[in-house]
Amino acid sequence: MSENKSLLVLSNQGAEDGWRLGGSTAVTVSNADELNRELESALGNESIGIVALPENLRGMASKNILSAFEKAPFPILFFYPTG
């Protein structure tokens, strides 16, 4: 049986509109605490299949949370280019 999972986009302030127009859930983050809170929440949400994070925010993510994403089958953490 196939299960549908959603796409969650974490974005920089002002960059979320294009994702929302495409039908994705987009959440803006402005600091490391917000980013890590959203990433941790996504790890515990079984309905999320992919979390998209801008490459320029990678350094703000907790190493422990990034490691948890590597070990978990879902959600998949995807880094997208900005610029």
C-alpha cells in the first residue's frame, strides 16, 4: 500500500512565496533555534516525506539533528541552492 507524504520547505524570510504558489508548505526561519525546532518537529511527523532546506542555512542546523536525518528513512533532507 502506497502512502502519500508531503513536502515541507524551510526558507529564508521572503523566499517562501514561490514554494507556496507551487502548493508546498513553507515555513520561514530566521535563526538557528527556529531552524532546529522546525527540523526536530519534522523528524517526528510521519506525514512529511521531504524537508527542503536552503543550502545557506545548512551551517545553522544542529549536527545531532542532521545525523538523525541521515539515519531516518523519512523524512529525506534535501538542500536546495539559493541565490
